[in-house]
Amino acid sequence: MRLFGEIAAWATFAVVVGVLSVWPRYEMMDSGAAILTLTFSHAAQRVGECRTLTQEDLNELPPNMRRPSDCPRERNPVHIELRSSGSVIYQDLLTPSGVWSDGKVNIYKRIVIPAGPHELFIGMNDSGGDSGFDFETRARVDLQPGRNLVIRFDELSSGFVIR
Amino acid sequence: MIGRVHSIGRSFYELLRRPLARAFESKQNPLNQLGALTIFFCWIVLVSGIWLLIFFRTSVSAAFESVEYLTHEQWYLGGVMRSLHRYASDALIITILLHVIKEFIFNRYRLNRWFNWVTGIPLVWMIFALGITGYWLVWDQLAQYVAISTAELLDALPIFTDSMAGNFMSDELLSNRFFTLMAFIHLIGLPIFLVFGIWLHVFRLNGPRINPPRRLMAGALLCMLLLSVIYPAISHDKANLAMAPQALRFDWFYLHVYPLIQRWSPGWVWILLVGISVVLTIAPWAPPAKKTTVAVVDLDNCNGCKRCADDCPFGAIEMIPRTDGTNYTHQASVTDDLCISCGICVGACPTATPFRSKSALVPGIDLPNRSAASIRQDIVDQAETPSDDPRVMIFGCRDDRQTEIVRKAGGNVVTVRCMAHLQPSYLDFVLSRGHADGVMLLGCENGNCDYRLGADWTEARIARVRDPWLRKRTDTTKIAMGWLAPWANIANPVKRVGAFRDALRVTEGDT
């Protein structure tokens, strides 16, 4: 009789393990949605102009610290904006990393949007002025349900890549 | 307040304990072997993992195919091993959870047990990290989800200069090195720390139960094996970073917190996880438990035999060089912080014999608040209390609900801190001096002893396989051991006493 009890107990345990290891299913988003993943690192422009050091300036510096120009350490915050068919779906003002705000801006953002056609616009201002975006890209995309479209900034070509 | 929480927890625990107590013998009951069962599941995971490692290829492009090969081409062995690896990993989450709950609701995480409790918390983190990195390595859609979500979680910590989640932009840009790092963490790094962590978790215990009984191991292995054959673990489709994973068959044992990363934010998930860990870490001192009176060594009666040190469940006694100038080489020394006043050391001391008449009953080691002499006096007092024939002297554990039931039913009850607090010569004392016709020990069953080893040591001493053993002249048919779950309502100890009394009548009739 005890044996049956043991078998029943282990069978119940197996069912619990087997069921909870696969069920209930998890859906991270609606079946009719797609994802825009905005991800890149970018060093914004410095807050001021670099100054070329004169020979006198260089003479005053220790030999190991002599450099051709003196640049302000701090970098501008980065303003980023993403629009879909004219509507802003994401925007942020990102502070450069580092204690002295001299590092890169890192951005990683997943944005769930409805699948289907979209007129995308991505713009970035890294000069700190009010003169609009320093970099911008437009693209017409038709997103399938579940599509993960990555938007990144390519430093070599100084432009956004949408793929 | 905390006592109320424990009490409510015990009521729920009872719902699980009752059916299992009917299905399993006490020593085979999984609930009484949760720590050892967890380690056994770890063994299954390790052995099956070694087999998987032989065929696994640690690169982004080949990992999925190698797991598919194991699952489908080599289903009869590799597939079963994969499923065993998966299901044993899941099973040990259940045993860990029950282990933590049980230790908590039975108040076995405070006083000297804080160390075992606190060292268990990083073990849980490591187990989850192992499970998560394991899912990562399959590199199917679930792995993709786990990898990206984990990276998002880690990105919330201010320790990385670049975004880790940014590595998962496309299949072409994903680095093999990153994948190899995960494999290293899962296959070598974490297992090494886990083994060390388990050692640390139990090293302050005397005789930690590392392996469950064979029958229980066989049952657990068979259970996992049959589940693996009937419902083998399979992968999702291969990871594709251009598409977001949909409708995932989710392992809720390991991934239950992941949906919160999307629903809340990684930062809040960290606050939740760290918050739970902090609460668990400070639990042994919230509020501080009342310190019990510790065992005291009497050097005039201690000959340094070491039996108390051998039997102490928590390693609270060490043998140090003699300090009183006598010819004995060592003496017992009690570490106050580790002693929880269980009295097992007294039960192990050869000088704690109630037959001493020329000198006062002062053993080499004793509990000030429940001395060996007071137990002897209680026996004498109870013997004078009227009782049904044949007379049964009942020894019960302190604060035990079963003991209280018997006492209220009019039984001649003498309480001890733990059943192993009772030196076997007391049983001889009761029977040979005619204080009773039989002795019943109502102790806490194996695995449910507050002091871990009470049932083990008592059985071994009465079976005359562990020193100090029961005298040969003592008739063991007049001794009954009733191991019970101490908090349970269902086991009727009065009936057990009655049955033992009936058995004694039969024995006396025969003679």
C-alpha cells in the first residue's frame, strides 16, 4: 500500500515539474506587434572648442603631458528623437557617462509598435545647440508581426543604420 | 508576530506533510530530506551535464545544432540526458524552496543556525544563475529571450561601460567570445563556486546529511527518468535576432522574474531581488532570538572522552588541552555561540548516569536549566503517580505538542530537551529500579528533530551501536520508540501508548 503512495507522490511531483517547466506559455508582446530596438554608443561633441597649444604652453607642461591641443573634458548631452509616421514614439536627453561627463552616451531601448508600414524618422543632436538635429535618417519600413528592427548609429559613416 | 507567521506557515506545511507521511516512511519522506535531496538532484544535473558537454559546441552558429543532435539524433541517451539535466534542475528549485520554507517556519534559522541560513542565500543566487546561463546555451528562441532580458537586467547596474544588450543587434554581429564566456560561467565558474558554497553551507554541522536514503534516491532518479522519457525536453526554433520571440514555453521555475523586466523595469526587478535577499539575510536577527542557557562543563567529572564533541549536532564542543592539572589530556569546551542547549552532549556523557548514589548526579557536561539530576528526580516523582497497569514511563521532547497530548491524557511524562538528551542508562534505571514496566520515547522523527540528530543518536544508542549504549541487561522489548512529527495534530500518541501497553501485557502474559 505504501508503495502505491510513494508512486503517487513521485508521479505528482513529476507532473508539477513537467507542467511548470513549459506552461503557461509566455508572450512578451501582442501577436500583432513588432519591436524597434534603438541601440548604440556615441561620444557627443565637447562643450567647447579645442585650443591649439603654443610652444610656450608646451614648455610649461611636463614632457609626458605635452599634447598639441587642449580640449574641454566635458561633452554635450545627446538629444535623441524617434518618430513613426510623424508621431514621436521616443525621445530622451542623455547625459554622457563618467564623473566628468566625458564618456560615451549608451542607449538601449526596446519600443513595441504595431506591425505594418511606418515612416520612421530618427534624429540626434550632440552639439548642444538649438539648431536641430546633427544627424537624422528617414526610412519607410513595413514591419511583419514579431519583427525586431534594429536602429544603430554607425560612427564610421556618421549616420544611422536601420536594418 | 514572527511566531504567528511561523504558526500559519506550519498549518500550510501540514497540508503537504500529511499525505506524504502516509506515503513514505519517516526516513524516506522527501520532506525530511530536503537538503540532501537537493544535493542529489545536483548530482543528476552534474552527471547529465557532463554527457551534454561532450557533444555541445560552444559557438553561436553550432550550439543550437549540437543540442538538436543530442535531442533528436541521439534521443535514446543524449535526449534523455538533456531532459534529466533540465528536469532535475527544475526539481531542485522545488526542494530548495521547501527547504527554505521549512527551516523558516520551524524557526531553524536563528541563534547558531544563522550561518547555515545566510550562506544558503548566495547558493540560491548561484543556482538561478546556473539555470539562466544554461537556457542561454541552447541558443533557441527562449535562449534569445533569456539572453536579451538578462543583458537588459545587467545593463541596469552601473558597472558596464557599453550596453550588454547591444550585443544582440543581429546574428552576424553577435560575438562567439560572448557565447564562450557564458559557457565558461555555466560549465566551470559557477559549479566551482557552488561546490564551495555547499561546503560552506554545511561545514558547521556535525554529520551533515549529504545523501538521502537509497530508496529515496532511487525514487527521485526514476521519477526524473520517466518524466524525461515520457515528456522529453525540446528546444524552440533557432534564435533569430531579426525576430522577437513569441509564445514561449516558459520554465517558470527559473524564469518567473523575467516578465517583470518588461512589465516593470530592470531597476525595479533589481530592487525586488536585492530586497528579498536583504530581508532573508537579516531574518535571523529580526527580531533577535532569546539566547538559551548553554551547556556547562564540570571538570571534576569530565575525563575528556570526546563523546559529547562527537555527538553535538552543531559542533559546539571542542576538545582542548586540560586546564586543571589532572592526568587527563583533554577536556570539553563549549562554544557559547554555537550551543543551543539541546542536551545531546549530556546524553552522550558516560557520567550522566542516574545510578550514581555515592556522589551527587553532576555529569561532566550538563544543562543548567534541565540538569541530569532533575530528570532523575522527575522519573522518581512520576513513578509515584498512579497509573494504569502495566505502568509506562513516557519521555517526551520539550514543547512538543505530542508530549502535551499524552500528559493531558494522564500519562506519566518526563520531558527532556531532545530525546538524545536522555542518556541510555536512564532507560535501564526506570526498568531495573521498577519505576515502570515499560518505557516509551516520544521523540521527533528523523528529519524533523529541532536538533537534527536526536532520533539518529537515540536509535543508535538503544541499538547498542553508538556509545554510550544501552546496557545488555535491559530488555529492549520494554522500550518503544514513537517517532512523530512534533507539531502534527493527526498522529495520536495516546493510542500509541495504549498499543504499547497492550504489547507489554502480552509480553508479561508470555512470561
